[in-house]
Amino acid sequence: MAGNPNVKRMRPNLHLKAPISSEVEVPEVVQPVNTHTHFTDPSSLPDCAGTLTIPPDQETYTFTSDDLQDEGEIGRGNFGSVNKMFHAKSGTYMAVKRIRSTVDEKEQHQLLMDLNVVKESSNCEFIIRFYGALFKEGDCWICMELMDASLEKLCKYVYDTILQRIPEHILGKIAVATVKALNYLKKELNIIHRDVKPSNILVDVKGHIKLCDFGISGQLVDSIAKTKDAGCRPYMAPERIDPGMSKGGYDIRSDVWSLGITLHEIATGKFPYPKWNSVFDQLTQVVKGDPPLLKSTDELPFTVDFIEFVNACLTKSKKERPKYDQLLNHHFINQYETEEIDVESYFSETLSKMAEMGFLPYFQT
């Protein structure tokens, strides 16, 4: 198809019928003819400029791909790649997600769901910011806030390389940021994340902690979600693994479980369950077995408040598991919501050392 001059590449369908209050402002779009194919258009389509809106002053810039300096690839998925780029006019580094025009309808839906959520979450300081979008050779470039590392990468470095631990006061700030981000999704957008895990919580040298990756977020109907197969299985709540436990669907408390697993993992440096060799193993341990409660040891001591908070998230019964309002009123969250902690120094020092050792090849000093 690429060699046929009579076939033109078509912009992907970026009109997502997502349950968000306003549409994402991207250039004019057209409908795909089908899935898993190149999108064709009877007329030649020029590249389309976009608009960047850069915080904190919300200054706007009209831009094309020529205005972005590519600093290298920082991620890749089925949809395409994510590159670190520099916009000279604003002096801003950003993560640019380049969506191929060949992605299928499901992938388009996930990517545009992600885009819609971040665009509608500009008032939440704990969610990745959307800057703008443009078209280039039929592909869509989505420009978003650039962070320095995920908690997954940070944990591997801290626990496996330098053999240290993440201090509890830093864990406290991570918990506050994540609960507030999830609560914002529920209260303001009526959205459940469904994929809470260390790789979807990002940090930077300025001490920011932000939730990302909303591609499989789901709309709640009467506070209930129905889709069963969305998310990373190791972090799924029991009621999502066993359909018999959630015949009427599941709610935000499934994300609370995922938060508990995530906090347990980043507090200890280890995933709280042993390795599963099959889905049956997971079903047996998560659904049939006891929850992996956090415990204080001589090697890894924790405060009673932190243990109680994590273990509350890991309450096996969905009905007894707390919702966000209860978590936000927990003493552990109240403590670290108000306590002055130098998070910036911790992340700046740790991330700089990670970069020096080659763990963050595109780290900007």
C-alpha cells in the first residue's frame, strides 16, 4: 500500500465518543474505513499545525513538528512511540506520544480516552498535564508533561541497585498524591482508573508525583464499572479476577486494592505475591487465599499508621474495603497531607544518581 501513489494516508479517527464533558481540541478529523488498515482519504491532506498551552501561565503557541527538537525515544507501545522533545519557543521539554495512523479502533479508543482524561484534569496537580496535539504525515502527535521516572524504575534502582529503601515519609507523599488523583477522577469525571501500578505513577526532580496512563479508564454508571478485562492482572482486586465476586460490576474500591498492592511493593521492594505460573495460580492466591498484609520487620520497620492504611486498602471483601473519602480521612493521609517534607531533595538526588548510572538515558539535568 505504501508504494501506491493513488492511495493517500488518512488521519486517524480522533473523535472519541468518551463520557467526558468536552471534546479534545485537535485538528479536523475523518472517519476510518475499518480497523487494522491504513486510513485512506481521496484527497491529499497536508500536515496540520496544533496549539500548545504551557503552564503555569497558560501561554499558547501555534506549532508544527518542525518546532519540536527530538531528544530520543523514551517509550514504545502497540500504538507507536513516546519521545522526549524540546519546544524551543517556550523552553519546554515534553513527552510526545506519536500515534500511528494504522492503529485499530480499540487502540484509538484507549489512546483518546487517555488524552481526554488528562485534558479534563488540568485542575488536578497530581495528574499528568496535556499541552496540545498536531498531525504529521497522517499520524497524531500528542504532547504531554514530561516526568523523569516511574515508581517502577525508581524502586528497582533503590532496592536492587543501591540496596536501600524508600523512606516512609516519601511513601506518605506518594500515597497522598495517588489517592487525591484517583478521588479527582471519581468526583470530577466519574472515572475509574483500572490500572493503578508503580509504572503508572511518575515522579520528577522537582518533587512532583503524578498519575498517568488513562487509556483503559472506565466510565462509572451509578458508581459501577462493568468491563472485566481492563488492567494489569497482577494488581487486580479479587472481585475483578473472579467474575462470580462482581456479578453486578465493580467500583472504585478495586482501584483501592491496586493502590494497596502498589504501596506494599514500593515499601518493601518486592511484589507481595509469589510468582504466578498461571492464571489459576493467581485465582487461587488472590481470590481464595488471604490478602498479602504488610508487616513491620527488623529489616523493614513501618509505623502502625502506614501498616493500617496499606492493609485497609488490601481488605479482601469489597464491601468492607474503604472508599476514597475514608482514605482521605485516615490519619496516615492527614499526617502527610499537611507535614512539610522535602520531597524535591529526595527525588532530585535519587534521580540524578540514577541518571549518572545510566538508568535514565534522557534525563535532563
